[in-house]
Amino acid sequence: MSETSPDVLRPHAELHYADELAALDRLDDRDRPPGWKLSPWAVVRYLIGGELSDGTVISPKYVGKQRLIEIAVATLATDRALLLLGVPGTAKTWVSEHLAAAISGDSTLLVQGTAGTTEETLRYGWNYARLLAEGPSEAALVPSPIHRGMSRGTIVRVEELTRMPPEVQDALVTVLSEKVLPIPELDSELSAVRGFNLIATANDRDRGVNDISSALRRRFNTVVLPLPATVEEEIAIVSRRVSELGATLALPDVPAAADEIRRVVTIFRELRNGVTADERTSLKVPTGTLSTAEAISVVTNGLALAAHFGDGELAPTDVASGIVGAVVSDPIHDTVAWREYLEGVVSERPDWADFYDACRELDA
Ligand SMILES: Nc1ncnc2c1ncn2[C@@H]1O[C@H](COP(=O)(O)OP(=O)(O)OP(=O)(O)O)[C@@H](O)[C@H]1O
Ligand SMILES: [Mg+2]
């Protein structure tokens, strides 16, 4: 684990929540699986939040069903790896970072999957100067995050698994089934230390994704993270994350923006579901994902506008352009969907008049 200065924009979870993790470690008298910093119970508590016996308050990281997190944590204590699946913005990356932080005290071992990811990124590479000078040796080998996690006995994260070409994904099969990484150049292999496991994330919505080969899928337990079940739950997520982000970005204080947050979340949910909250009017569904993550960024941007250019209170004009920008990602189809919503739904809600005007002004 590395030290961070207070100027770091986004400290790793294990540093940001070091106090909570230390309190859990102190009070945790349950069995810890080999190589784990905490018991499965304490890991779930860290993610779901709550108050400990000594009064320490653990902030909720994941808002949703505790059972899903229990299944995820239990999986990691077995010899199967964990695949977090879901549409964009359902906290897959967020949950995987916090799981790694709580289980291994280190969330930094990360492979980002892309179409250009190669097998070396998953296994190991070489320091070519040394390789040429000395031939293959331990010293010339450049370990991948997976190599490091196996030798340290920690959790490794693979982001966007399905963006990697299937033949590259398959490099994980031996690692996950045999728990060894063969190194033919050195005529050796690396055996994983207890505590090693893998968390992969994948979303089933984006274009340009590959399937997971069936050989690999059998090595994973899949947990699907759903969109927030209710409007209240989604508002709670957005409010919490917005205030945390505002604090890290040192945005000047803007008074609680509860009404605007409710409006953003309502609009996103209605358009995502293709029907108004009262289920009376059906709507065209825009092509964009309108995820919780986007709602968070619309409100955060609105707060920056309000703080720096407004009168210090979050107003409808501060969120209007962000909302329209998120809704209209395909200029042709989405513009029609947005117009219909604006004229058919927004304009009909008396307490949304100021927001309606703010949206109309954007076109002027
Ligand atoms: N149920 C939830 N509980 C807590 N935070 C949530 C929840 N859903 C979304 N978020 C927040 O949404 C933001 C985005 O989440 P994250 O980046 O992990 O999404 P993702 O599922 O990895 O999306 P993508 O598929 O685009 O990579 C995070 O700040 C996270 O806190
Ligand atoms: Mg992600």
C-alpha cells in the first residue's frame, strides 16, 4: 500500500476509509479466510454500512440488497472467482474496488480490459533491455497485476472483461482453475498464495463487447447488480455520492439540493422505463443509458455551476443542460424522445414550470 498526500484527487478506498477498516479489524472476532484482512461478515458490514459495537459508524458504500454483497463475498472465499455483471452505472467498479480494499487492504491491482489488451497484460511482460542482455531471468520479468496478486495472495480486479478478445480472456482459465501461472521461458510456474482471487466486471449493454467463453464462465460465480429498485433508493445513492464528491472537489457549499436531485432521478427513471411514474403515459426511450452514475454527474456539474456562477443555490437552470446532454446522445432519435417528454410531461407538471422554462431557454 502506498502513502498518499492530501492533494491526491481520488485516494484509493483503503486509504480513504482507513479508519473504518481499522475499526472493523479491531472489533472483528470472526474467522478470517486465509490471506484475508477481515472476516466475510466484516467485509459485508464495510460495504453495506452500519454502527459497530463501539459506536463507530461505517458509511454505506453499496446501497441495495445486502444479500447480493453476501453472495459476492462468500464467492471470493471459495475457489471460484467473482463476475459482477450489469448495465452501465450500477456500481460494478465501485463494489469491486471496495471488496478488494476490505479483503486485501489493497484495491490497486487492476487490469483494464480493452480491445487492445494482450496476454502479456494478464500474465507478464519482459524488460527488453535486460532480456537482450541477460536472456530470460526472474529479474527481466515484468509481473502483471495478476502475477503480483498471485504471489502476494491478494484480490486482483479485471475491469471490462468482455472488452478483451476471447482468446485473451482465455489466458485466465489456467490461472483460475489451476491457480498457477506457467512461465515457460523460465521453465517454471508461479503458484498462487492463499488469499488470491479475481473480481471481474462486465456490462452487457455497451457496443463492442465480446462474449465470455464458456470455459471461463464456469470459473466464475456471477452476481448481477441491478438498477436501484425504487426512486427513493436512487435518490439516496445520488445524494450521498454528490455530497462525497462535492467534498473531495472542494466545491463551495451549496445548500441541500433535494428537490433538484429528486427531479433528475425522476426524469432519468421515467425515460429509462419508457413510462411516467404514475404509469399513465408511455414514453419513447432514449438511446443513452441514463444511469445512476450519470445522474450523479449531472447534479455535481449543476452544483459547480451554482457555486461558481449562480447565487449559491442549485437552480433548475443549473441542471437543465446536463439533463438534456445526458438524454440526447443520438441527435436524431433522442431529440424526438426529449421533445415529446418536455412538451407532453414536463410542461404538464405545475411545480416543474421553472424547469420547463429553463429547458426551453436552452433552445433559444
Ligand atoms: N447501488 C449503488 N450504491 C452505491 N453507489 C452506487 C450505486 N449505483 C451506482 N452508484 C454510484 O454510481 C457511480 C458509478 O458506478 P460505477 O462506475 O461503479 O459503475 P459501473 O457499473 O462500473 O459502470 P460501467 O459499466 O459504466 O463501468 C459510483 O460513484 C457509485 O457510487
Ligand atoms: Mg465500471
